[in-house]
Amino acid sequence: MGDLPEFAELVDRYQGMVYSIALRSLGQREAAEDLAQEVFLSLHEHLHGLESEDHVRNWLRRTAANRSIDEIRRRRYRSGPGLDEVPESFTEPGDSDPLLLALLRSTVAALPAEARVLTVLRFQQELEPGEIAATLNMPVATVKSRIHRTLKLLRGKLERRTEARPKG
Amino acid sequence: MNESPDLELQLREALRETSAPPLLRARILNAAASRGRRSSHAVLWRRIVALAALLTIGSFGLYRWEQRRRAEAVAEQFKLALRIAHREVLEVQAKLVVEVPVQLPQTN
Amino acid sequence: MIKKQVFAVLLMSWLAAAAQEIDLRALKALEAKASETTDINLGPEQIKLMMGLGSELAPELQGLGKTVERVQVKTLQFDKEGAYTLAETEKLRESVMTGNLVSLISVKKKNGFTEIAMRKGPKGENAGFLIVNVEPTEIAVVSIVGQLDLSSLAKLSGKLGVPNIQMGPAETSKKKGSAKQEEEELF
């Protein structure tokens, strides 16, 4: 273990990160909690192989991202994709338009598994394309092009929404 | 990558990290403790089973080896008994020929 | 009822096995005086154990293992004469010469005796043999129970470590002890 904090302390520090990756990727609180629990249990088993807190953080992020991809694919295989999995909104305090945020979340939630998790890693975890490529084990160019396509898709959605709003 | 800063800001807001549910921490720690207990029990049982298997196989091997050793000893004793029987008959024959000219009758 | 039958069968088989075993307790007291002893007592269990070696056994031994039920050998060698009295050896004769025996050779001398007898089964069939040879410095008792007679023993010459010497009058007209010397040379 070296100078690593106790397991409980690691849970305290990183449960928000792991849960958030899972929540924004899967779109369901219960599923996100289950996934977060599995990720931390896996950490508990692998803790002896991790040397630093940075290592632990990267390991948790990578495991949460990859398990989220697996879980999305498994659900799609069982019941097919659908927005019914995604709650209408995660209402949170702030100045933002809750309907806009809900639209963005539901659009992200309808993306293919890798693109969805990649978007979460980029815009929630603030990872650079190179870091995302390393985390998801894919080429940097692929990461960049998927981010580009996702933003294009979202922009289109927002534009359609703006056009649909009554003017005045 | 900075082609739509407003959109990216809105996306960051939509996807921003949220705090974990209050009971998640306790749930994770309980599950880890429970799995640790199960794991240590499983390890203990695996060790017991492995030891029992080793003892059984070892005992069986030792038994077979001992049986074989005894069987070989019996075979050697059997052969020694036949040699002694043969020698005694020869001695008696020799003695009888020298002292009393009597021939051994054919049995069967 | 079944228990009684099982007990009776077990008892009879134990008695039969015990009956095959000759009583050599008369030699017990002499063992301490002997300079060299050989003691072999192989019953059905040991012979069965030996047969477990299967094809690793010499073919002759495999054959004998199927027909011989018990092998008993006891030899005592003494450094000097006079280690035992004729009365003691007479006790030995009385204790071993029991059962359905047909005497082939019985020779008494002032310092010993020789007995060779055939064992007969219930139907008069060959059931082994008994040799008791008492000499001034050696006592030997050989008891075989099973289908092995003296001529079959003679056929084992040159096999199983038995010296290759023909048994018969022409070959045995040598001085006493020469057969033993020849055997020792062969070993």
C-alpha cells in the first residue's frame, strides 16, 4: 500500500467522481450506484497493486469508464436502446436552463457507448484527448473526431430547439 | 476543439460532477467488509480442501508404496523358503545315499 | 440368523487357516542359543499381497502363488554341537508332525533325525509337504501347504534363485553337506 490513504478515505475522496461518470454515462441513479459499488470493490481487491493516489484516481476513472461502456452495451443487447432509460432531467440548482440541460443529457445518453463515455470524460472530467485515448485505449484521432461529431450533433439539436421555440 | 464555447460550457454544466448519494459510502464499505470476510472464509476453506486432498493423495501413495514394499519382501521370502526347502531335500538325499541307500519316492 | 452363519464361516476359515500353520513354539527356547536363524511364515494374506505385483513376478512364482496357501520355514544354526537335547527336538517332532501326513522318509540317529512327509487333502490329493531335519548344529523345518510336492520343487532348479542341481540318487551321492556348499557357490 505504501503511503496510500485507507480504503474508506479513498471512497470518501473519489465516490463523487466514480458515481458521476456512471450516472452521466448510464443515466440512472440506481445503476450508477451499483456500478460505483462494483468499481470500489474491485479497487479493494487491486489496492495492493497501486502505488500512489494519482495511480488510484486514474485507475478508478479508467475502470468506471470501461465498466460503464460494458454496462451500456449489455443493456442495449438485452432491451435495445431507448430514451426511456434516461430520466427527464436531473434538476439541480443554478442559473442554467433546466430544459436545455435535460436535452443535452438525453442527447448524450442516446449516443453510442464509447462516444457517450468519451463525452463524459471530456466535459465532466476535463480530460484532454490524449488522456481519454489512454483511458479508453483508442487512438487520439478517433477521440478527437468523436468529440467533434458529438458537438456537431448537439449543436444541431440545440438549433432545432431554438427554431421550434415561439419567437417574441 | 474550441469551435463552440457556449455549447461546451452548457455541456460541462449538464454533465458536471455531482456528489454521491449519502448512503453510497456506507454501502461500499459494508460490501467490501462482507466480501473480505467471504474471501477470507473461502481462502480458509480452499486451504483446508487442498490440505485434505494432499493428505488423501499422500496417504494413498504412501499406502500403495508400503503395500508394494511388503509384497516385494514377501516375494523375496517366498523365494528364500523355496531355496531352503530345496537345500534341505538335497541334504537329506545326500545323507541318505551316503548313509542309507534309499531313493526318494516320486510323489504325484 | 445371517449373523450366526457369517460368524460360523469366519470361524471355520480362521480355524482352517490356523490348522495349516504348524506349531513351532518348541524351537522358541533354542532360538537364543542359535548363532543364525531364519524365520519365514507366509499365510494366504501375504501370498495374496505378493500376487498383487502381477506380471512383475517371475512366471513360476505367479504359478506357485495361485496354488500355495502357506509357507513356513524355520532354521536354527548353532556354532557348537550340544546346544540342545534330543528331548527338546522330540518335542518339536511331536508338535509339527500333525494333520493328514504321509511319511516318506523317517530316519532317526543318535544325534538327530530327519522327517519328510507329504500332506494329503481331504480327498487324498497332494496338499504340500513337511521337512524336519535335525542335525548336531542345525535344525530346519520347512512346511508348504498347497499344491507343491517334492518333484515340483525339483523342477524349480535353476529358477527363482533355486540352485540348478538335479535331485536324484545319481546326483546326490556326494559327501554330506556338499549340496549346501555347491548351493553357496552358486549364490
